[in-house]
Amino acid sequence: MDGFDRLPDCLILLIFNSVSDIKTLIRCRSVSKRFNYLVPQTETLLLTVDRVISPESDTEPVLFTLLKSLFKSIHELFKPDEEGEKLKLTVTQNSPAQILSRFDRILELQIELPAGDLRLEKGVVIKWRAEFGRSLKSCVILGYRLASDSDDVNVGTDLAGGLKSRVVWTISALIAASARHYLLRDVVRQHTEMQRLVLKDKEEEGRVVMERDELRECRDDMAARGRDEWEWEATRTVVPSVRMRMRHEPRMRLSDGSWIEGATLVVVRPCGGGADVEDAELALGAFGGGVYEEAVQLLLQSKSYMLEMNSF
């Protein structure tokens, strides 16, 4: 018996939880019979989607091409052969739900897409964070354009100016969030002990977050409606009627001396629902620190406008 064999299972599982990456963990299953037994007990996981299948039709909106093909993602997964002795590379079209079925008790899961959903022009930054239960709970959206010249005061185009443009990309972010939420349903339904689920992209453009109570709410809703009823929504979860509190500054200077144009902050909540957290608190906690938090803090000092939008 070597020194590693003396380590208790709980310590090895702690290491596996720190590793979290599913591809690495699946490789670990081939190390020994003990690892093959312990890996499925890992509770904290990261599933990285490397690439997606090209869309069959060029007529579909760009926003959906990545999202609709997520569950047909090609993952290069390592797994033991039938005798459990050798490691072989296989290319499969497993859905995230199928891949995650290899694990017995997932408590925290993060799924990472290869790219964001919005096609942005150079210099435009949009960040969003949405919380869901059975439907949208809240969404915080921050957008601005990087200013190339502090003396340039032309802020009247695209994102930098006009209510119409800002509403368009707000709707686009909501559509992206609702599409991501829909794609999580099989995972939510199958893993009943899960306490936190995050679906984000490598570009950190946007993320969908579901906590324990929201996961339970979503699961109960699916059970009450029946699979046939909710599966007909083929592309995304319906966004309920919402109110949007919007703040906008044509031009702002950050503490590092840089300028941003058309800075806009939108906090979206369903109409008629009570708010456990104030809009300002929700916005400040959405994007972490750095330039995004500073931009949010500056925008919270601006005058706000309330808009309402019907379900879509």
C-alpha cells in the first residue's frame, strides 16, 4: 500500500470537488478501481462546452444558433473501455444531462459555453446576469461603448444614444437568458439535490443563476405541468410581463481616466412581484468588482426611468 492509498475517501473527494472539471474527472476514473468508484460521488462540477454543431439553417437568428445546438454539443470525453482497463477517446453527441447522469449527487454545477449569445460590434460591452426559478426572477443588464478619444463628444449613434437601441439590446439579453434557462430543465429535473446551478460563457457576457429554492420551484413546476406541456416551448422559457428601471449617462469618466459612452444600467423584474432585494443592491452584486462595479455605482446616481414590457 502506498501513501496515497492511506488517504481517506473524504479527502480524495475534497480534491475531486476542487478539480471540478468533468473531463479531468472522467480521466481520473481510469486511474484505479477506487477512483472509478469515487469520481461519480463528486458534488461540485464544471462542464465546459468546447464547440457546437453548425446550425442546419442559415435563416435562424444568430442569437439562437449557439443555444439551440447546446444539447447537441460534441464533447471529447475520456472513459474506460468495457474491461475497465484502458482509456480511450470517444467523440459523442451527449447532451449535458446525459453527461451529468454519470454523477450520483451534484450539489453545485457550472456549465460554460464557448461564446456569448449577442453579436456585438467592436468597442461595445454588454454584461447581464439573470436569476430564474420556474420563470424569470430578475435580470441586471449593463451596457456601454469604450470611448477612443476623450475629446470626442459624438455619442448619438447605436448603443450610445436613443431609447430604441437600448431597449433592443435589453430584449436581446432577456431572450438569451430565457433560452439558456430552458436548456437547463433536464439537468434541473434529474438532479434533485442540486443547490446551485450557473450557466455562463467564456466571454463572461452573461450568466443564468439558479439557487436552491429556485431550483426546487422550477422542478415542482415541471412536475405539475408534465413533460409534454413544457417541452413544447422549443427554444426558450417565456419571459413574463416585466418592469424595467433604466438609468443612462451619455458619457462617464472612470477612476482610471478612461471614458465610456452610452452607459446604461437596466434592472428587470416581473410585474406584480415583491422584491426581496432593492434594485441598487441587486445591481451592485451582479458583476463583481472592477470597472463594471464602478460603472454601476456611477449609474445608480443617475435619474431612473421606469418602463414596462408585456410577456413574450
